[in-house]
Amino acid sequence: MLGKARECNGNPGYHMGIIKAGLTRAGAMNIRVEPFDFNGHACSYRVRWDS
């Protein structure tokens, strides 16, 4: 899954934590959230997990 945050206030780790917490709550296992294409404001994320 790919996702994009339009504004992460220069800290892509903030949204990474939110994504991971939500997937953990939903029962996902072995969650991997990787930021890419970060321009200082917006960031795209590659999200993977095991069911």
C-alpha cells in the first residue's frame, strides 16, 4: 500500500507512528512503514504488513 501525507511539519516519523498504531490496532503483524519522496513538507510512505 502507498500513502501520502501532504503536510508532516518536517517530521515524517509522526505519520509513520500513526499508521503503525492504526494497523497494530487492526491486528496487522510485522508492520513496515518506509518513508520515501520526502520534500520537507509532504512525504509518501510504503506500508507493508502480514495478515
